Amino acid sequence: MKIIIAGIGKVGALLVKQLSAAEYDITIIDLKQNILEDMVGRYDVMAVQGNCASMNVLLQAEVEKADLLIAMTERDEVNLLSCMTAHGVNPKLNTIAKIRNPEYSDQVYKMRDTFALSLVVNPDRQAAREVERLLKFPGFLKRDTFAKGRVEVVELRVDKDSKLNNLALNDMYKIIKGKVLVSAVARKGEAITPDGNFVLKNGDHIFVTATMRELTIMLRNLGIIAHKAKRIIICGGGRMSFYLAQQLERSGITVQIIEHNYDRCVELANLLPGSCIVHGDASSTTFLESEGIEDCDALITATGLDEMNMVIALYGNNYKIPQVITKISHIERSEITDTLQLGSIITPKELCCNSIVRYVRAMNNQTGAAESVHSIIENEVEAIEFRVDEKTLHCGEPLRYIKFKPNILVSCIIHGMDTKIPDGNSSFQVGDTVIIVSSGKNVIYQLNDIFA
């Protein structure tokens, strides 16, 4: 498949990394020569310098031979014009555009055919939705939903005082009294697929597969009490904060946004009449205390500076705020960020990139394509949902007799209304939904790709 990626910013660069690793034929377009040279030096891609909305530049990138154009520049108008122009040259082309301006949201949706858009992505809106999901169920650092909400893969951190610290996975049931599966563990920057003898340690991040009912039982038995947030402070008045406040207002939650730019405060006050907009410096502990930070149920740090977001999040943990969520846009998540008490970490570029990669995989293989794909450990481990069909191998065979590729785990099987964490005697049938956790360099397009 030939893919053109136009605009190599945060999302574009991550897409180049992920899609080139999957060995797609990629051509990149950007105005800056130094960015192109860096990408060509690091990945197996072709590069064209210029304006991606120009027909001449698109022709240099061989748009007439392309299967997909992904327009990821920082200007919505350029992304729209690029998709329209490219589709005019190649009517069979699929197009994806990043559109961030809230003013365009409705018209882009209503005029998708006019703009020749196959998919529209908005990192800020996606990040806001993810934050809202986390606020609805405090206690988890991350939530990924499968099978239309029936199964979740959630992230928790093992702290020194946790009941999970120094516990072997074989002994987990004695503590949590629920049927769950630890699908993966992140320890000191390394992704691990654990077995039953694996012992959890302080600082580990574990990724647990289970139904929401079982996860609720697990939280209760771990002593993690989840209270629904009623008063929320958001630091930073950017687009993500706007989308989030809009959603929270509908839920009757008290929202307070702290923004240092006065003109932006006035704009937000007009757009969000149900929220309290405060002009001030969110990095000042004195100011945060005056705004009652110690009484809020959740603190969202969403300024334009990752470093400031991290510092404010550390303030929030010092004040023992029940839930802290930190937005990180530029800094790469690493062992350092994982060791800091930042609460849940939201990365808009990764959420956006995951949506696009899922679309690309579906294009690559329409029959038997993954129904959902979530990167759960820094793009090293994926959880993938498939539907079992007539072409799926090993239907009806117990899992213990099936030979899988290395680093493949069947983490859940859904048969009708029955959701099961499988063991060696479990099997899947035509019509079932299965969730696969894959680590290493395997790229899983079809369910049959998991078998040795």
C-alpha cells in the first residue's frame, strides 16, 4: 500500500515511525528540508519538499498512484485543500485530515463528501474524550474499551503500599477475588508478557483485561475507592480544555479553568457559560491554594508546556487530590515520567495516531480486519480485537494445543453474552470475539496471523 503523509509534526512523525515499521510504501511531504532529511535518515521513506496543498507537489509525491493521503499539517485549511486536490487527481484515493478548530467541526462532518474526506481526526477532542472516560472511573491510569464496552484493558501502577507489591500473579485471585488477566507489565521501560510466576514490584505498570464488573471488584478489594468527581480544576485553556469542559458541563460537573492569557479567558467565558473561567498563573502554588485546589476532586493539567503540566501534577499529588490527569504533547513518555507521580498521562498524538493506524489496517485487509486496535505500552504492546469467522484456523481447539507466534496472548474470548478470561482448556468458535495482546515486532493484520 502506498501512503502519503503530509505534514511532519508531532502526529505525522509518530505515524511515519509506526507505518514505516509495518513496511508500507511511504512518501512524506513537508515545507522544512531539515525535518525531511531527519525522517529520511531514520526511516525507509521517500520525501518531497513543498506545500502539500499544491497539485505540483502532490504529483511529485505520485499521488495518482497512492492509496491513502494523511494530511497532518498544523493548518486545518491546508489539510482540507490537500485532500480535495489529491482526490481530484486520484478519485480512488482515501484521505484522512487532521481538523482541530472547533469552528469547523460541524461543517466538516456535514460536508465530508464535498471535502473528499474518508476520516477526520481531532487530537484535542480525542484527548478530551479520554479524560472524560478516566474521570468516570477513577483508579485507572488508562482505559481501552473492546467489544462495544463489554471488556476493558486498564492500566494500574503498583506502589510500595499496594496489596499487589511483591505478589506473584498466580496468587492474585486471593487478593482481588475477581477473574482478571494481567496481559502485560511495563517495568523500567521494558514491556513484559508475564506468566503466573511473575512477581509484581513497586513501580510496575500493569495492564489488566477484564469486564467492568470484575474490575470494580478488583478495585474494591485493592482498597482503591472510586468517588465520582463533582468539582474539577483544569489548568490551561486550550482546545482540549474547551472540548472537555463542554462535555463535563452536560454532566452537571462543576468546572473551573485556569488560563494565563486574558483574551483567551474572555473567549472561553463566552463559549462556556456554565464553567468558571479564572485568569491566573496555574504554576503558582499560592494562586492554586487561593482557588481551592485542595478541595477539588480532580486536577487536569493541560497547559501548552509539558514541563509545567508535570510540575502542577506533582503539586496536585502533594495536596492528595483524588485524581490527577496530565497531558503530555512533546516529551516522550519514558521511565522518568513513569516514576513521577503524574497520575494518568494523556498523549493526544498517540490517541490520534492509533485511530489512523486502525484505519490503515482495515484498508490493508478489508476482510478479517481488526475491529479495534489499542497501543497499551508505548507502541511496544498492542491489544487487538477480532471477530472469528469461517476462515479462522483452529476453531474449537483448546488453546493449550495451539501453537502461537512468540509474544502472543489470547486475553479474552466473548461468546454470545458470555465473556471469558481464557485458560488452556478454552476455545473460540465462529462468531466469537477474541482480544489478542501482541508484543515484540509482530504486525497482526488478521486473526490467523497469530498462529505459528
